[in-house]
Amino acid sequence: MTPPQTAELASTSTDWPATDMMVDSATTASASISAVDRAVDIAGDADRAVLARELSIVVPTFNESANVAELTRRLGEALRGIAWELVYVDDDSPDHTAEAVRQLAQNDARVRVIQRIGRRGLSSACVEGVLATSAPFVAVMDADLQHDERLLPAMLQTLRRGGLDIAIGSRYVDGGQIGEWDEQRATISRLATRVSHAVVPAALKDPMSGFFMIRREAFMDRVHSLSALGFKILVDLFASGTQPLRFIELPYAFRARHAGQSKLDSHVAWDYGMLLIDKLIGRWIPARFVSFGLIGSAGVIVHMAVLAALFKPGLVSFQLGQALAAAVAMVFNFFVNNLLTYRDQRLRGARLLRGLASFMLVCSVGAVANVGVAQFLFSHEQGWVPAALIGIVVAAVWNFATSSFYTWGRRSG
Ligand code: GDD
Ligand code: MN
């Protein structure tokens, strides 16, 4: 404690009379306490000032351990004079990206990581990253250095001036470049852009961009209506909410990936389709149900093919053939749904087998319900076609609702 120390110093350093010393040490002690208080206050203010970031940067990562140090360094350079924080949202990458970020965070308190386990998805990672930060402006960018971090100060400057909600790094306005893309990738991107205009304003030149800065309030206004499906968070943002986003596109040159590999695969196209469907009709029918239904229809074809292969040549009775075909179709449906409908929380390993068992159980109940409902309607003077179709719809809704809960562990679509 301070007072005894001061008294001790005073008593050793002077030969003042005892009473004086008492008074003196008391004054010194109180003086030094208030000095300490003041110092703590000042330090506290300084800390708080540092903590009050103006800009949060959210970077989704999957297997980007070789890029995070370089990106962090470049951001530090590009953002001199700006109070920023950086959050990586990593989906438990096997290359230990999260661990690499934690090491960086040991040297820089502005950096941190959110590590999600058993989850996948670029958009949902961005949403969760934004929600974990607090600055009035939030930027989203990739970890692979394809997005030019030197554009960030200009984006911030534009938003600070007011009147706009979002500044987008764009490859398709004057001065922008798509970089070293092959013709096929460029065509796909152009096609995806054209299709997106069903849900985003046509004036937006680069809705596929994953590089932008948004005012927090504008984000929070629409966060509850985001689909957070797949790769295209910007399309999602533009197609959600009641107020249109006031935007500007700033040109930049899309660079080559620094290290590692792109995560863009053919499933991304399915996710994109689901996002568009969700934006168009999701209010009435969940996109996952559409996905489930489409795969279910493919399952019917599988069923008929198996039945034809077994029953027609007389290998099995109709009843056995029908039962085997139903089982094969269920297995087919389970794996394809796991791959596409529930890509963001795909079951693997032991959970895969448990999931298959619960899915087959759920669908068996669905099949019984299907036959029961159809039979009931048919015996009540309904035509055989509507009776059968309603039976199928009832079973599909049951299968979807129950398996989304028991098999893939979701509470809602
Ligand atoms: N957390 C998380 N989860 N991050 C992911 C996931 C995921 O499932 N999949 C990809 N990412 C991260 C990557 O690690 C990278 O930082 C960023 O998201 C973009 O992924 P890339 O694999 O580099 O995608 P790309 O280069 O094909 O796509 C880019 O170009 C598009 C424009 O055509 C991205 O910038 C897109 O956002 C952009 O729309
Ligand atoms: Mn990339």
C-alpha cells in the first residue's frame, strides 16, 4: 500500500520532528494516492479510447492459415490513424487457421477469432462476425488478399460523410478489374450477376462482391431478415429489409489468391440458387424445404428405377421390391440432403450413421402417414390423383420438419 511506503521513505530520508513527519507523510500519502488515481483515470481513458473502434473488419476463413498473418500486417499498414478491430470467423479449419489467429492476437489486442465448430458457411460466418463487433462501420473481406485492403480508408471516408449505407469494392465499375480469371469463371460470375437482378437493384454492378463496408445501423436494420445461406452475403443484404440500401461502388483490381485454395465448388451454385429462392419465396416456403422437395422428387425416380430393376425381371415380389426401393430412395435422399440441403451443418463420421438411422425412421413414419391420409381421402370420395398428391405433401412436410429437427438438429427451416 502507498501510505506506509511513503511514511517509510519520509522517516529514513529526514530527521524532521515526529509530529511534522506525521502531517507531512499524511499529505504526501494523500497526494500520491490522488496522483495514482489520476494516472489510472488517464490510462483508463486511453484504454477506452483504444477500445472504441471506428471500424470493425470481419474476415471469414476456411483453411487460410498461410494468409492471416500477411493480411493482418497489411491491414495494420493500410489503416494507420484509424481505430480498428479485426475479427476472423473460422469454421474449425483443419489447417488450424484459428490457432494461427490466436498467435497473432497475442501480439495485437485488436485481433481476435471466433471459431465455429460443426458449422460451415461464408455468409453466416460474416453475419456472426459482424454481430460480435461494435464499431459504427463494419467491413467484410476475404482472407486470401484478393480484396485490396488499401481501398478501406476510401470506403470509410465515403461513409463518414453520411448519406450512404454501404460502400462496395467493385470489379465492374470504371477502374475495376477482375484480375486473372479464366474465361469460364468470368462467364459464371457474369451469369450469376445477371440472375441476381431478380432480387437486387440493376444499378448494382458487382453484387457478387464479397468486399464492402456497411454502416452498422443499416446492417442491424436487416439482420433479422437475412437468409445467411451460401457465399453471397451482399446479395442477401440488398434483398433483405424494407429500406433500399444507399450504395456506392468503388473500383479496385481483384488480385490473385495469395496462398491456399479457393473454396468455390459446384455446391456453391446450389447454395446460390437456394439464396435466390429464399429471397423470392422464403416468406412463404423455406428454401430448405424447396431443396428437400427437389431432392425428394429425384428420390422418386430412384425408387422407380430400383423397383423396375428388381420387380420387372421377376427377381422379387412387388411388395418386397417396393420396400427395397423405398429403402434405397431414403438412403439416397439422406445423403443428397446432407450434401446440399444441410451443407452448412453436414453430418460426418459416427453422426452420419446416427443421422441415417433417424432419417429412415422419420421417413418410414412419413410413408405410413402418406398411405393413411391418401386412403382416408380416397375413401371419402376424393379422386385418386388429389388423394395421392395430398398424401405425398403431408409426408414431405412431416419428413422435412421432423428430420430437420432430429436428423440435422435444427429447430426451424
Ligand atoms: N468461415 C468460413 N466458412 N469461411 C469461408 C467458408 C466457410 O464455409 N468458405 C469460404 N470461406 C472464406 C475463405 O477462407 C475466404 O477467406 C473467403 O471466404 C472467400 O472464399 P474463397 O474460397 O477465396 O472464394 P472465392 O475467391 O472463390 O470467392 C470470392 O469471390 C467472389 C466474387 O466472385 C469471394 O470474395 C466471394 O465473397 C466473392 O463473392
Ligand atoms: Mn478468394
